[in-house]
Amino acid sequence: MKDGSGRGKGKKSRRVDEDLAEIMDQRESKDGIEYYVHYNEQNKRLDEWVSFTRLEDPKTEIGCGFQPEIGENPAPLIAPTTPTIVGSSLGDTKLDAPGTSDRKLTRNLKRRYDEIHNVQKGLEELSPIDQNLEKEHEEKTKVKNIQVVELGKYEIDTWYYSPYPEEYSNVDKLYICEFCLKYMKKRITYKRHMMKCCYRHPPGNEIYRTVVAEQSSVPSDNKQNGESTSGQSKLSEKGGSLQTLSVFEVDGQKSKLYGQNLCLLAKLFLDHKTLYYDVDSFLFYILTELDDYGHQIVGYFSKEKYSVESYNLACILTLPPFQRKGYGRFLITLAYELSKKEGKIGTPERPLSDLGQVSFRSYWGRVLLEVLRDHGGNLSIKDLSSMTAIRSDDIINTLQSLNLIRYYKGQHIISISAKVIEEHMKSTSKTKWSIDPSKLHWTPLSNPLTRRPR
């Protein structure tokens, strides 16, 4: 049944290439009617338009144990793999799934299980206000309005809905300038723009630069390697090509259009991002790779200029072509280095996405293990927080997931030995590179509330 706009009304369960899915919408195309489907029990980033030939009514009743296997069939959308934490130390805590063992399922045990395995809260578990907001969000963003973006030399399949202006939201492909992030509907317009675009890096101050060997991922000193200002790759002593990474700080108030374009691009890959146009109160830290044409954006994180809750990170994204290179860990490390320079304890803004939860849990686990190893485990939660700039709650939750802390007589006691630390260190993901604070050219903003009147 359709409403007046021609969109499908209601949801219907159908088989799509042997996968159970829900029809969310439909549209006319040159090849006939296409259906927008959501695969049951899968993330929305896998939603796609399919032709009628890929649909069929279920012939048999599907049992509750049925698990869709989307990756077995070809589809226009390249499905990202489900993120997992490397090693057993951050995921395997001998905590059985609810109902699979004889252990009593307490509320604390369930909370720990949900945190460790990144189980998102169900709609019924949210407060009434949050339930209404979530329903409104789901209805508004249930159908991706842009399917593909062309960014520089990459053609990227999008994951989620983004509120681009109406005249740009009904095209399958959007062309985006890799330097100023201006978006265009037509390739000819994009080519003309690239011939006259004067940007070759984000419109802000470069606060950090390092050179890494792509194969060995070992940082190299700029002078020793004879860094090329043109961005041309050179060979390291170990045979890998060198890659220059830079971080630019962009003020949302000074570069408002760039900040808005960045947020619209990021929303295509972040489900619950709400910042689009009101960017004045935010700073954006853009990570770039330098090539012969300029600084190409690979990821970013944003933070409030003045956060009452001491958030050191609002949104974080590594663009799909550059994932699994350690850039997410690099950006998280940078956020905490900035917190140390500010003399503050930081924490990311909630809620965290599934990928964000995995990234932060991995970072916290590795950093805390390294500090405990270097100091023999004789540290309190307060000591760990002051040394790492990680909030106490995040430290406690991380150590609980590692079974390295216990609650005794009203306080948390770290229970650990050198052997246990080494066992955990072997199974955690190693950092490809670390940030050298001496190369970080950055000064914290002065808080207007603490300024002395003239």
C-alpha cells in the first residue's frame, strides 16, 4: 500500500537472497521497482536498494535461531565486517552470555556483559523521552538519501542518512572536494571546481606532523628522512614507503562552511550524529595524508571549546578507505594528549557507537596495562587517572572487563601481577605509532569564564 508520495507504507518481511529482511521503502527506477531493505539483526549500514528479482516470500517459518548471512551474496553495498576486539583480554573475561551458564545473572553482571560485548540498549530500556527521540530519529533516517560519494580518488559507499539540502539528497552519487569538502551533484561541476579550488589543506593551523613508514609503521624523524615538501613518497631504510601525517585544528566559528560540510560528510558514516550546522562552539582536528596534490583528509574528531562535562571528544570518524590503519587509535591518543596539556581528565561524549566503543575500550586497555606494567601494578585508580588523563569511571569499567579489579570494603582494589599483565599485553592490539608530545604545537583556549576583566 502506498501513500500520496509514492513511498511504501508499512513494513513487510521478505527474503532477500536467502536473508530475512524488512522492506522499508520503494521507488521507481529505469529497471522497474526497487525496494529499500533492512536486514534483520544487522546494523543499518548494511541497508540497500534491491530489485524485485532478489525478493521472495518466506516459504517456511523462520525459527528464532535463524541467523542471516549477508556476506555470502553479492550486493551493491560493500558490507564492512563487524568490529571485534583483537585478542581475548578485552573480550574474553570468562563472562558467559546470559542464560548460557549456571551463574546467577545479576544486574551488575548483565551490565558488564553488555559493556564488554557492545550490546546496545533496547528501545524498551530507554527513558520515555529517549524512546520518543529514538523513534523520531529512526523514522527520519530509516532510508539513506545518498548511496555513494566520490572523494578524491575514492568512491565510497555510504552507511547512513545525512541531512544534505533537498536538491542534493535525491542523487545516487555526490561529488565532494577532498580539500574544501564542497559537495556537487555533477561530475562536470566537480571537475571545474577542482581546477579553481585554492585549498590544499584544511583551513586551520597545523598542530602536529610526523612521518611514518607504511609497511613497518615506525615513526621517523622529519630531518633524518629528508621529508619532501611536495609530499612525494620516499623509501625508508626497511623498504617501506614513507607517509606524512598531519593534524590541523579548525575553528568552527572561523571556518563555518568547512565545519558544516565536514559534519554532513561524517553523518553518512555515523548513525547518531546530531551536529550539522551549529558548529561555532566546536573545534575540529583533521588528520590528513600528504600526497603530491595536498593534504587529503582521512579522519577527524571534534570537541567542544568549553565542555562543562569535561568531554575531550564529541565525534570521531575514520573514513572507510583509511580504516584498519590505526588512524582511529591515533586520533583517540591525540584527544588525550590535548587533555594532558589542558591539565584535565577527559572522557568521550556519550553514547558511543559500536565502532567507537570498541576503539576506546581497546585504547584504554592498552594504555592502562602499559602504565601498570611500568609501575609494577602499585597504583590507585586516582594515580592511573592523573597519569593517563582517563576518567576514573572509564578506568574502573575497563579493568573490570579485564578482571583486574575487585570491590573490597567500599573501595576498588587493583588485583594484578606482572605475569597477568604480560598475558594481557600479548593479546591486546599494539599501537602502530605513538604521538610525540614535543612535536605537538598547541595551546589550550583560555576559558572566558576565568578571564580577568580589563
